[in-house]
Amino acid sequence: MTLRISVDQHSTTAPYEQLRAQISQSARSGELPVGYKLPTVRGLAEDLGLAANTVAKAYKALEADGVIETRGRNGTFVAAASDAASRLAATAAAAYATEARRLGLSREGAEAAVAEALRATYDA
């Protein structure tokens, strides 16, 4: 198995974000299995022609999202991303529910806002 990443230097999306999104998608889809060892920051930076800080920033964001985990000198590995994604989604949902109630929205109003946001995001 090999990590397939491409960075479009002409894209309006920052290179670190392109890298973060591609690794995240590959991990969530199962293309990169849990426990897969990722290249070192320097190695991936060299392969992609990026600055090491760019790759480090992407790895840091992925680790904060729970997609990857760093095991010290042993390297960086794909974590159980689906569990992390579920936890993050549940946390975001709880924060939304609290804020919607604070704003005085009814349950139906809060649910309608979520349904519209989901439609706009997934059906676009």
C-alpha cells in the first residue's frame, strides 16, 4: 500500500489543507487502514516538493482531528478515525443544541436549521 497524495500549487486551497483533506479522506474511506505508518514530515515534504513546516502543519491538524497519532520516535500512524469523527461530531452537535436553546430556538426550529444545513452541504 502506498500513500497517494497530490498537491496543486495553483489551487486557491492552501497546500497544507489539501494534504490534510486527502489524508483524512483516505483514512476515513479505509484506503489507509488503521495502523498504517505515514511518511516522516521531512520525507513527505521532499516527495511533494513542500516545506517541512507545511507537512508538519497538516499532520498537527490531522492529529487534533484524531485522524492520525504520533508515537514518538516510532512514527506517525493512522488512528481509528471513524471513532474520532463520531466523537467530534457528537461534541459539535451538543454545542449546537446548547447554543440553539440559548438563542431561544424551539426544538423544531433547531432541527429545521440542521436539516437545511445538511441539505446544503450534502446535496450541493
